[in-house]
Amino acid sequence: MCSIEEEIQTGDAETPSIRSRRRLVVEGLCHKCKQSPPVVDMKRVMYCKTCFKESVVYRFRGNLMRATKIADGAKALVAFSGGASSRLLLHLLSEFHEPDPSNLRKKRKFSDVLICHVDQSAVLGGEDKEAEVRRIGEKSGFPYLHIPLESIFSNDDGSDGGALVPVGFDLADTVTLKMVHRVTSTLSPVARLRRSIHGLGKMTAKEDLLHHFTMRALLNTARKEGCNVLILGDNATRMAIRILALTSKGGGFGLPIEVAGDTDWFEGLVVARPLRDVLSKEVAVYNQYTDLDTVVMPALTTAMPAKSSIDRMTEEFLVGLQRDFPMTVNTVVRTAAKVTSEHRAKTVMRCPMCGGPIQDGTNDWRSGHTVSQLLSHAPSSDTTSEALSSTSNTHPCSTSCACAPTVNPESTSTSCCTPADQPINIIPYLCYPCQNICRDAQEFGATAAKKGIDDATVILPAYVGEEITMRKGREWMKKEIEEFLIDEED
Amino acid sequence: MGLTIHLQFSGGMELLFNNEKEKTVTLPDTFTPALATLKDLLPWMRDNLLSERAELFMQGDTVRPGILVLINDADWELEGELEYVLKDDDTIVFISTLHGG
Ligand SMILES: [Zn+2]
Ligand SMILES: [Zn+2]
């Protein structure tokens, strides 16, 4: 499998063994076909144009065909940003989806392919580029869905889902972020989305939350459209950057899900990354040779110094290393692919914010590693709660329901109705990296409130609160019926 | 008569060069045909064409890591990189593969 390099070295040393003769390098010719002059150097292997393109297509198809979790005839949703990697993905998929002219009865891997473009312009700008992205997407012949990122603040039917707003901030207490669900809001979904991102201080936290929101929008759309597979354009370089960044942010527990070529972690949906072993350089070269047009979208850290976020810094570091050591990216991705965690264990919870697994004992670990003040301070600001009116404060259930206000907040809510509007500290319910996002929101909000700035408080989509309430309800119910349960393992 | 070179920018590189995706330049006489190399061209581009911050284009005497260079459609790593001797009518493409531009 990975012996190409060794064999090439054998060739260089001019002592070819019989075994490696087949792979022998001919000076000045493509290493593969040994007929045309080489034009691309990939990890010290030189290809001519035709062989290079073939090798990319081969890996792409191989990854899809090997993805055993994808059933034949599945309906696929392709994430398309307009950038180089997803542009190549779209191109390769439309070729892949073409009926085989030599065998018309051969079944296609996918029954249908839909394109989903998540429009992040409310946060990143670049509204003027949306038309161009659509034009390229529609050219592929697949149906094109334009999903504004702010849609994560709406219910599936498009109605207002309300939002979670903070209830005061406390600079001295960074392990608490008390939030409350408000059913209606005077803020538009766009304004809410902007507040979520701009209610954070550090660029790393902003990038992470934007990533989770985008993933959420893609998964929502895939489910709504009845798709079984979500195909992402992550290339090897991007994955290596993500692996290193995620690890340094304490997200190692969820790594197996991020690295997998296909994963069914996302209930009822397989997420596939068929470009996972194609380098970003290969993507750029392929697009250039095939005249694939791309749209340059602004990012949060566009034209910012490398140290502006962990992701950005990791990119600078990894890409620099890759230049001198061309196997770096592949080594990182392959090594990470060998990492296993207990994320499949029955006791592992899903994080309401990112959908990733929560490592058991995250809170114990946190309290052992952080200095937290237990002194309680008066809430310093409640401005956001005012901006979002709480007119629908009524409880549809009787007082006997767990979500009714008379019940002790610590044991609130089975999921019989919409989330109770009692403030809840959301931090203990999140995975470690998401806890850090909230700590950032808390710090940033508290500092802003101190300066008298009102609109610097974070807002979160209602689903975060709903999922916490559901979990609290399940835990409450489990406690109630625990003594009647028979342990299967007994 | 100086060397004529066709330059192309994509993947976000164009943002550093006045948002132009293509530009044909005639190099001054200081570029001696059959002698001038890419090593001479890069600083000239930086000083004469670049509209944005130089550190996003160059690092030391070469391009910043993550910027792909193709010379007449071939990977510059196969063409001697900085030592490549410029020829009249060459097409040189600069593609950024970086995310945060
Ligand atoms: Zn070849
Ligand atoms: Zn999380």
C-alpha cells in the first residue's frame, strides 16, 4: 500500500530489485505511466496531468465505495461552500453520478444528490458572492438548496424557535453561564445569529461556534430532505489542521468522529468525507487543470495575523511543516485515524451545542483543573433578556408537570412541553470544548456589561436549551424509576 | 524589449493583487533574458504589483507556505522553484490553498 516511496528510493539508488522493477522510476517521465513528462510533484511522486487526475478520482471513488455505512441507493446531501474543496467534490460527484455508458444497468451509489449551501453572509459578509455560488452549484444539474445560517434559530417548520439568553454575568464565576429560554424575540434571526458570534470575545470561540452552527444547519437540512448521507468536502490538509486544533482545544474525545471517512454518529445519517486523503495542493491543481471556478468567501480570520485563533495558527504551523516535510499531513491524518475513544459507550451523552460526545467526568476534570470562585455576586446585566420579551410566560401544563414553576428547579422538566423558562446553568451539560466557548461568552459579557455595553451578550439557539431540558427530564425520570429497573448485566 | 510574463491569481491570491485574476506584465530591462529567474520576479511583483500586505505573499525570498505556483501548468517544484529561468510568454499561476487568506 504505502510502498511507493520506498520503491522510488530504490530506483534512485540504481539498485532495483526485481520486485520493484514494475515501479521503477524513469528519469524525466511520469512515475506512473512512464510515458508523459511529469507536471505535478506530490509527496515526491511525479505525475503527468492524466495520471494525476486519475489518482485523485481513484481515491475519491475508493473512499465512497469503501464507505460501508452508506447503503446503495442512498439519498445524499452535498455541502457546498463555493470554495476549492467543495467545488472539486461537486465536480467529482456529478461525474460519479453519471450513468455508466458501458453498463447502463449498473446501479448508482446514490439515488439522488442535493446540494446544500449554508449562507454565512449574515456573519461573514460577502452577500454579493451568493449569486455566483448558486450559479456554479446549479450548473452541476443537482437541485440547489440555499440555507441561511440564521435558520438554526427557527423551528423545522420555519416558525420562531425563540432563543436562549443569558441571565446576568459574573466575572468572578466563570463556571456558570445561566441562560433562560425566551419564546419570542424582537430580534430578527439574523440579529440573533450576529449576537451569538459577536457575543464571544476570542476568535477561536467564534470560529468554533460558527462551525457548530454550520454543521447543525447541514444536518437539519439533510434530515428535513430525507437524506441518508451528508457528504463533506474536507480535504486531507484541512482535516490535519482540524485534528491538531481540536486536540489542543481539548476535543480529543470526539476525534474519531471528525476523522472518520464515514461515521454514523449522527443518528440516522452517515457523514462522509471522500476527499479525506486528497491534499489541498492536489485540490488546487486539479481545479486548475479542469478549469473549475471557485468563489473566494471571506472567513472570520481573513487577512488577520496567524496568531488570531488556534485554527489559524495551526494552519500556519502545519502548512509550513508540510512544505519541508511533504508527508506531514498524511501522517497526522493516519495517526489520528488510529485514535479510539470511549465515545461509543452507552453512558456517553451528546453535547447539546456541538452534537459531539461528552466525556464522562468532564465536570470533575474541569473542577480539578480550574480555579473557580464560588462566591455569588449579584447579576450585573440582564439587558438581553429585556430585548427578548417574555410575554409567553405561561405554562401549558398543570402544576404536577415537571416543568411547572413550582417544582424545584433542580429536578425540572420531563419533555412534555416547551422548555421551562427557568434560568439554567448550561455549562455542566456541555462537552469540554463547548464549555470553553461558554466561559468565553461569560467573560466577554461580564467585561462588556461592566463597561456599560448592552448588546455584547451571547444568544444561543433554542435547541441548546431544549436538549438540556430533555436530558434533565430523562435523568429525572431515570432517578424516579431506577429502583424498578433490572440491570441487564446482572 | 523586456520579457513578457502572464500572471494569474486565484484561491484568494487575487485579493492581494488589486482583485485582478490575470495580468500580463512586461519586465524591465534589469531582467536579462536567459538569466533572470523566479527569484528575481517575486520581489519585483511584491514591489510593483502587490496591493496588500507583503507578508501574505512572501516569506523570506520565496512565497509563503500554502501558496501553490504553477509554471506553464507544471508544478514549480519540478521546474527548479526559485531557480527557474524566466522565458518570454511564460504563464505563472499563484493559487492560495490557505483558509484564512
Ligand atoms: Zn502519467
Ligand atoms: Zn460540544
